[in-house]
Amino acid sequence: MSSQSLFERILDPSGRADPYPLYERLRETPVARQEDGTYVVSTYREIVALLHDPRISSDRRNLAVAAEALDQNPSFIGLDPPEHDRLRRLAVRHFGPPHSPRVVEELRPAMLEITTRLIDGIADRGRVDLVDEVAYPLPVAMICRLLGVPEEDEPRFHAWTEKLVETLIPGEEGRAERERERQDVANELRGYLAGLAEEHGRQPGQDLLSGFVTYRGPEGGMTPQEVVSTAVLLLIAGHETTINLIANGMLTFLRRPDLLERLRADPGLIVPAVEELLRYEPPVHFLSSRVALDDITIAGVTIPAGAPVVLALAAGSRDPAHVSDPGRFDPCRLPNEHLGFGGGVHYCFGAPLARLEGQIMLAELVRRLRAPRLVTDPPPYRPSPVLRGPRHLLIQYDGVEPYLPT
Amino acid sequence: MRVIVDLTRCQGYGQCAYLAPDVFTVGDEALLYDLDPADEQREHILRAAAACPVQAIHLDWTQTRRVGQSSAERPSYEEAPAAKMTDGHIVIVGASLAGARAAGVLRREGFAGTLTVIGDESHEPYDRPPLSKQVLTGQVPSGHTMLPRLREVEAEWIAGTPATGLDVASKRVHLADGREIGFDRVLLATGTRARPWPNEAEAALEGVHTLRTLEDAARLRQALAARPRRVLVLGAGFTGSELASVCRELDLPVTVVERGPAPLVSALGAVIGGVAAQMHRDHGVDLRCDTTVTALEGDGGRLRGARLSDGSTVEADVAVVALGSIRNVEWLHGSGLAAGVWGVACDAGCRAVDTNGLVTDDIFVAGDIARFPHPLYQYQFMTLEHWGNAVAQAEIAAHNMVSDQAHRWPHLSVPVFWSTQFGVNIKSVGVPTLADELVVAQGSTDERRFVAVYGYRGRITAAVTFDQGMWLEYYQGLIERAAPFPPVTRHVDRREAPRPVPAQVPDRMVATAGATVVVTGHDPAERRATLVHPPQR
């Protein structure tokens, strides 16, 4: 163990349950060069600066030395402006303002309905895994509906997305192999979504995939490759992140009975509480694929052009230079500026969806579960250091309250 | 319920428009919203405010800190404990953004004495930027612009009563109704008013408008809603350009007459002005540059049209005079303060300077009339008529009014302003008029999504973005560090080799007409400067 560097210890799955003490040490060197040439940035101010620094690329094709055979069809998360902006505008056209401002808001009744059904479904169980029973099914159902992916195909793509998430590990060590694995799985997922896109092109519906395939505007539209890359991105992201928000949320609340009481007494508190969760136990801990395009001097360190850069969002959101008492979960924290969804032009595309899903599911769980308590603490974690959350979250409870329409 | 967005901070993430689509609307990044939405929107607005990535949505404009959003404790300049001057009588003259904001900050800072806020308007404090945008399009009623909760600040609010004089020696403010109000410390924040059309008879024609106050906006909205055959806009600064944009959004024919070679020239120079000109024309604005209106013509007391300097005429039944503003400082004539058309001179801590150039102890200035030295710009004195400056400076002034020497803050914020026109969010950081060259560093002016960087003698002094506001912080950092111009070019969204071009900014105007200084006396103890003001029109 002693030969492991601090960052290696952070990546080591054995420390997944509580990486925060390691993050505290990480912040002692705001910009830390790793042996493999990666620069890890862990303090709030520096992360925010780099998120808004045009000398930072999200396109790994800009690496001086790329360990892996690079993805030839990156989605907009792996592209820079202007291509990033063009593709994101084409995607957002069907999802949010200015052209579709009500899409997310109009999903709210469906979210509540699915949430209610899921909680009704565990009414008589007394003991469940919240990850499998509620935290996973809600976001999956929503992203399927939104994208236009048949929910019955879930078992097929679940295996793919999970594999893809497992290969998301920051750092260059073993990257080539991970990337090969990733590409293989990605190709299967791409094939599946390409087929689906074709169908939607023939018979367009009211879903994103249909919009991506059919829309042509002054800026043109998406090529078939771009449709598939975008769909892959949204399917994975829509699925493997909110699961952590919900699971981390219940874990945090169940560890603090006083908090659970406060949330029960004041249901509106769930809104700022979800923001605090995004700061305190975020679903995404690292942005791991950035590249310096020029020598960048920050916090007294010069990151050389072509070097890989990792932004440790979860460490930054707990930076005591940014927030007072960062290790305390305060559901009323104001202002609450956090890095839960990143920042700058790559700010999380699905943030409004994730927020609503998290707010609705957590509010209903808090209100409806009678005397919920953790069975194991800490719970087992999924191996990914990037998308960090419990693999299972076993709880016991004394039944559920009936659904109350508001 | 009331809400306000700090658009200086807003970066156009649009989260509010997803979560409260009936209150907030965004274009690519330009945000328009209702400041006083129905109570049933409450839950949506709370969600939007919580979600804002830069926490720029405020439901209480008295409590929020703006100078640094960090919730961590701010270190003080000195180790010594702050000796707060929390009692006595503070008078604030001016009850708009800066004055009212300062009242809130004073209470937040612990000021427990008597507070009097004097305003010449009869309304409670309101926000002006919406008046040239969503109020004129009819998206939001003019009354929906009140600033949240400011009126609840514990103070004596004297509304509809202009101040007419300041007696520095006896520490009294004179009011138009004859009252005199004594003070221990006073904040001067009387702002500006619209520059009227110089020909009084023509200005009095029905159909001739200016735009500064709530009443102005309500009257102009009514005039636009009556669908005039053509609107004439005099001046293509920010207000004039926003007016033209509103007219086109309402599908009203509009002619804009601008003295300079392009819109926005006096703020952004002729290069970016050229981009703005194309934007006007693409949206169907009849833009006449290098032209002035020589006469407004009426028929039976109603505006009929205008004669232009090029000999042509324009028929219009509504004209809006958007020729800039005049600082409300006449009431300070004879006060012994360095107050003139250029504003009221003060130090970086907002303390007013007297006619001799000496800093006063108990008289502070904030907002559009404050003329302060900026270290980033060679200590040149500048007045900034920006929303963000009023907010930031009010905070600094209020803090300094209750703090001892060791705990005072300097007003060092780099100027930031924004404008929303033709669906585009224009933002600026720094001082674009202090420039000899500029370069389009990111994006392209043809696409109207770009970052233009301004340089002066080899260092970066400003940046202007069109729908690229998320990059502004980076360029602000370069300005603060006096980074070399032109900037490095290895970055994202770089188009063909960016080449600096002359910035074509107007010569900095020197105010000479406002007041003349007469220096008398020979002995150092006797030397005095006196301002001689020309008679008022």
C-alpha cells in the first residue's frame, strides 16, 4: 500500500466508501502532477478557473501522447467548441429552452407516477435494496421514455452501460486496455442505437432520438454517426448518474435521523437538500478527460501543453476555502455553488432531469418509508471512482405510507 | 412574489428556464424573466433559484452577498478586530438600485442607528434593465420590476422628494419640500436621468419619449402596443439598440439614427459596432449611421416625423430619444464637493472628494454618479453606469460607512455589463474604450458567437462576448493580471489565424463644458479650488 501514490489510493476501489479524507490531503497540492504525467486539480477556485479556461480541451485527440486508440466518433462531451456547441445546440433543441422549454417540466407527472409505483411495489417487503428497486429503475424509465428507447430492451443495454462505466477511470495507467474494452462494448451499444435511430427516422415519434434523426435547420442536422454518439452519451449519462444521486441521498439521510425528521416536517427542504447532496455526495467525482492545449500556469504549477488534466469535482466542492464547514451536510446552505454538474460549456446536459428525479424520488421515500434504517453501513460500492455510488443499499423499514396526491 | 437575477453573474446555463419555464426564458444565453410572477410559481422559482449554477437568482435583495459568492469566512485586511460604527444617523440620497441596496447592506452589516433613504421617485426601489426589454415587449407589466424585499429594510423612506442641497459643514441634506435632515454620514446615490431632446417644443410633442423611469416605460409600452406606423429611435447606444430590437420583435417598422459610424461605438468601438450594425439590418432595422436628427416635426402637437442631417425625412408617430444620460448632481453645486457633469469624485473606498481634491470623512458616493480611480486603469477616474457597478459599489460604500480605516474595502471590481438585443446576449468585462487593438479570439463574428479581446499598448484591457458569456471569467483574469495582448492562441474555438485589428474606439471624452476650476490663494494653507458652473438650461 505504501508504494501507492495518493491519487492511486483514491482510485483503489477499497477506499470507495469514504474518499473524502483522501480528497482533503489531495487539496494540499491544488495541482498535483502524477507519475504518468496526469495533472490532478482538486481545489474549488482552480477547478472553476479551468472549467472556464479555453486552453483546456475536452477532446483527447489533443493529447501529446495518447495511450489508447482514440474514439473516432466522440460525442459532444469529448469535443470542443465550435463542434461541441453545434452538436449540443442540436441536442438541446429537443430537450430544453429555447425551443423545447417544457419537455422536462412535462415529465414531472410521469416521474411521480413511476416513483409511486416503485414505492408501492416495495410496500410489503420490509427489507429491500434501494439501488435495484428504486434508484436505478426511475432514471432508466425516464431516459428511455425521453430518448425513445423501448424499456423492455433494458436488460440488453444495462449490461453495456455498466461495463462502459466500469472502464471510466481517470489516469493514463492501463488506459489502452480499458479503452479497447470500452470500444468493443461501445460498438455493440452503437449498433443497437443505430438500428433504433433508423426505425425512428422511418416513423418519428415525440422523442429525442426522432428529433435528432429528423431535424434539419439553418445549421444543418446531425449525421447518423452524430445521432448515435449523442444517443449513447445520453443513454449512459441518463442512467448511471442519477442512480447515485438517489442512493447517496438516502444513505446520507439515513445516517442522520435528525435530517430525515427535518425533511419530513418540511417537504420543500428537499430542493436545497438535493443541491447540498450534489455538493456533499455528488454522483460524479471526476472529470477525467481534459487536455491542456497550451502551457497553463495555475496555483504555481505549469501544466504543459498536451498533458492530461483531471478535475476532482468532489474534492473541489468540499474545499474549505470555498465553503465553510464543508464536511457538514447542511440542507439549507445558501448560497450553494457546487461542482456537482461540472461547469462551463460542458455543464451537465441532463442536470434539470436529474434534479427533478432526485427531488421527487427522495421526497417520496422520505415521506413514505416508515422507520427506515440502514442494514449495512457503509454499503458496498460500485468500483468506479468517477461515477461513485453504492452498488447496493440495503434498508429495513416497517412498511410504507400510502401515496398522497398533493 | 418577487425575484431578481444578477445578470452580471448569470452565464446563461438556462437551468431556471427548464425548472420555471413560465417565469424565465432564455435564448442561446440571453435571459428574460418576470420579476414579480404569480404566487403559484413559488415552488418553481425556489427550484430555479436553488439550481442556478452561479446562484444568481435572489428572492431577497437585502441579504445576499455579492462581492465574492463564497460562503467561507472572508479574511479581513487586518488582524485587529473590526470596530464597527453601528450607531448615529445615516442618510442615503437616492432610492434606486445603489441607494436602496446600500440600505440593505448597512443593516446586514449591523448598523443599528437611524437610517433615512430619500428618493425623488414615488415608487419603491425597482430594477431598470427590464424597462427596455421585457416590459416594452409586453412580456412583463412595468409594475413587475420592484426589487425583492428592499422596501422592508428598516429605514425611514422619504419618497417622491428630491434632495436640493447638501450642507457639508453643518451635515444637513436639504429637501425640495423645505425639510432639512441632519446626518452623521451620508451616501450620495442620485444616479442619472435621460438626456432630453434639446429642443423643448419638439420634445413636448405627443409621441416623443425618453426611457429611464417606470412611467417612461409604461407610456412607451402603451405607445408601442398601439402599433405605430413607424418608430424612430434617436441614438444607437445600448438603450437605443435594445429599443430597436424590441420594435422588431413586435414587428414594428423602426428607423434608428446614429451620429457615429455604427451602433454601440462609444462603448465597444467601431469593429464590434460593425457587427452590431449587421445585426440591426438582418433584423430589418432601418439603420442610418453617421446621421443625426436635425428636427422633430409635429402636426397639431403630435409627432409626425423627423428631418435628418442628410436632408432626408422619416415619417414616424413615435420617437424615442436615447441620447444617453445626465448625472443628477446639480443639487450638489455649491456643496464644496468635486461634483460636475462627470459625476462626484471619490476615492476607491467611495469617500467623496471635495473641490480641492481632499477626501472627506463622512460623505460617500455610489452608483452612476461615483467617479472613482481604478488602479487597473492607471488610476484614471471613471464613472460606470452599469447595473453591476451600482450593486458592487453600494456594497463597498455601505461596508465602509460602518467600518474603521483598517477594515475598509476598495472598490476594485472589474467593470462588467451586459445587454440583450436581437436575441443575443452581449457581455463585456473591463474597459473596451481603453484599447488600441482588438482580436476575435474565439468563435466568429459572422456567426454572432464570439469573444473579442481588447488590448492597449500590449496588454489586455477588456473582452466582449456575443453569446459566449461562459468564457468571460477567464478573460477577466487576464485583465486583472495585465496579461499581454494579443492573448495566446492555443485554445478552443480558434478560427483562422486571429489577427489584431485597430479597435476604432472613440477618443476618450474630456468634460470641459460642465465646470471650470478657479484656484485661489498662495500660501499652502490658503490654496483653494472652486468650481464655477455654467448657468443651468
